[in-house]
Amino acid sequence: MTQQANLCEAIYPRDCVESTAKTFAAFGVVEVSSQTKGSISVQISASSETVLMHEFLNYVLNLSIEIYLRDKTLNA
């Protein structure tokens, strides 16, 4: 079975999503594609795809926040 999530690029920058996909590739098949303008689709196929999707979303959100805060600090 496959889990899919559509993410808004304004909250989840593409580079963060792609970096997270590379990190999680060791745990299953992770595919990233453009859904619509400003939206990214992530599909995960793995033995525990629901748990893996939740972990993926937590990880990418944390990474996105870290980059946002780092950029704000550097530009302050």
C-alpha cells in the first residue's frame, strides 16, 4: 500500500522535501513530484507506510522550521 501527502511549498520548501526523501529512502520507496503550482506530492511505499509517512512529515516540518529560523537570524 502507498501513502500520499500533498504539501504546500510555502510551508515545505522543495529542497527540504527532497532532502528528507533522500534520508527516508533507506526505509522504503519515497517519490516526490509536483502536484500543482506551489504544491508537492510525496508518496511512500513501505511495510509500515503510515508510520513512515508520519515520521517523514515530522522530519520535513522540523527541517523547514530550522531553515526558516536560520534564514531569519542571518538576515536580522
